[in-house]
Amino acid sequence: TEGQSLAMAIQMEGGKDYPVYAAVISAGLQSGQLPEALEAVAASAELVQSLRRQLALSMIYPMLVCALGFILLAGFVNIIVPRYLRSAEDFGFRQETVFRVLDQLHATQHIWIWAVPLFCLALLFGGIALSRRRPMSAPLLLGSLLSRARFADLLQIQVARGLPLGPSFQRAAIGSGDRRLCAAADSVRRDMEAGLEFSAAIANVAAIPPVMRWMLATGARQGTLPKTLELMRDSWFRRAVRRGRFAKVWLPAFMTCVIGGTVTLMYGVLFFLPLRAFWDGIMRE
């Protein structure tokens, strides 16, 4: 409405709060391929959202197991533990370590019986708020793969159109959302402005993995950088998809076994150790 271009308006309105989106739109506008740039973001965002939904669903059963275990623990401490303690007091072995622990649990139940659920709810709502605040952050080590795939896609779009490599590299790095790539982009741009070629400038950046540096430098020297970036993008995205599928298949079973097994073990220990100490005390008497 004030006569500004779309790129300038995006930079002014969203450059500070949403730098990734602003950089993606800027790269798409500079190259004249805005739909392709947005598609690069949409593909990774779709994979992230799909994995997050699967993770949320996979946590339902473990959360129910934990809730049931906590309810049983509260009932055990409130109903069974006082009887254990009275019996141990009558037989004169209440000073055993097991009964001292049970005594502390019973004495502090008015604190932890409310603190634990409130803490879990705070973690749950905090995770939901964080996921909404950072919708493109990916769990389970997918973030680095998707960020690199998005970086290669955005850089390929710009390089294929003949845009200057230094600014294109920086826009692609910001659009990837990867802090290490953003820091590397600043270094590369400074070195290129100082007169170094891209292949030499990127060779000095330790923040970029060696294989990635070699592929970018080789592609720039041989004039095949757009094709190299396309291959890098496809490779990283396929790896992210495979890792996401693996997580969807095995993570629910793993979480169920670990959380369910831990809750069962803890409840068994709390139930049987006092019982054993009680019978040992009776036998000594």
C-alpha cells in the first residue's frame, strides 16, 4: 500500500520475526521462481508435520501407561504404605531403609501428588507452544538433513538463473534455517567481496561438512553447480524421508517398551521391596 515492492515488504514485515520465510520468498522473487522456492519449503514442512503427528500418536499409549502407573502409585502410598508403616512400627523394624523411604513418600505426598502432574502438563503445553513457534524445526535429527536439502534447493534455483553466488548463498543459508550455514554464508560472502573465488572462499569454512564443501567447490569450478546442488538436494531429502519412515515404524514400539517397562519395574520395586523387608523383619523377630 505504500508503493514498496513485495520483496521489500516481506523483508520489512517478516524479516525479523520470520527470517526463514522472508529469505525463501526473497530468493524466489530474485530468481523469478517463487512457486519453486515455496514448494521447497512446503515439501520439508509436510514431512516434518507428518512425523510430528505420528510421534504425537505414538505417545498416547505410553502417556496412558504413565498416568495409570502414577494413579496406582498414589493409591499405594495413600492406602497400603500406612499399613506397612504401622506393622513395621509394631514389630520394631521401622528404621529399615525401605520403610524410611516409604515414610518420606507418604509424608510428602501432598507435594508430589500435585507437582508431578503439573510439571508434566507444563512440559506438554511447552512442547506444543514451541512446535507452533518453530513450525519448521524437525525432530529426531531430521532437521539437519531437511535444512541442507532446502538450502541446496534454494541455492540451485538462484544459481540456475545466473544470480550472484555470494548473495544467493546467503539467502539460501538463511532460508534453510540452519545457524551453521548462516554463519558460513557470512564468511563466504565476506571472502568473495574481498576478491576470492567461491571455491576458495568455501574451502576456508569449517562450519560446512567437508564433503559438502568439496561438492560445492567442485561444482563451482567445473560450472556444474546447479546440477550438483540438485543431486545434493535429492540425496538429503531421500535420507530424511527414510529416517522419518524408520522413526514412524520403530519409535512407537520403542517408546511403549521403554516407558511401559520402566513404569512396571518401578511399581514392582515399590511393591515387592517393602513386602520382602516386612517378611524379613518378621522372620528375624
